[in-house]
Amino acid sequence: MGLVARVVEESGIPTVNVSTGRDITALVRPPRSLFVNHPMGNTFGRVGDTAMQTKILRAALDFAVTAADPGILIDLPLEWDEDFVYFAGKTTPEAIAKQMRKSPVTGPPGR
């Protein structure tokens, strides 16, 4: 998404990348990025958690206006309410298995 953000920015439209992959975002360096320490796929929080989603969205919109330097990456001080593994390149089969036992992947309702 960071590369797409650069192209959009060239058209004069400000962008903010909200990311759960800090290491990847730091490498790509989108014009403006907010890191949220949530599990991947849950960038704006849990389904139905409108308070958290609103907080992150407001932070992103504010950041689009206030960010001064290009390529800036800010960590939002938000916590996920349970343990999860942020692998950051340290993935092992054991770590993946442990995480999957904690939060098994489920399909859509009715499956």
C-alpha cells in the first residue's frame, strides 16, 4: 500500500497508511504512516468495536493534516487486549503453532 500511496500523493491527494506491519512499513516508507500494534487483519480493531475504530480513523485523518515530514512513521499508543505474536521476521513453526492454538482460525458462520 505504501507504493500506491506515493502515486496517489503525486496526484496531490494526501494519504495515511495505517499499518500493523511496522518493519515492512519502515522499509517501504509511505508518505505518512501510523503503526497500530494489533494483529494483522485487525488494523482498526475488532469487528464491532466502533470506539477503537473511530479513535484510529480520527488519528489517521488528523495525521493527514498535521504530519510535517515525508516518510514519517508514528506509533499509536494503543494496546490489543490479549496476547498475540508479532513475528517481525522471527517466525518459527513452533511460534505459529502456539499462536494458532491460542486463536484458531475459523471460517464464516455456517461453515
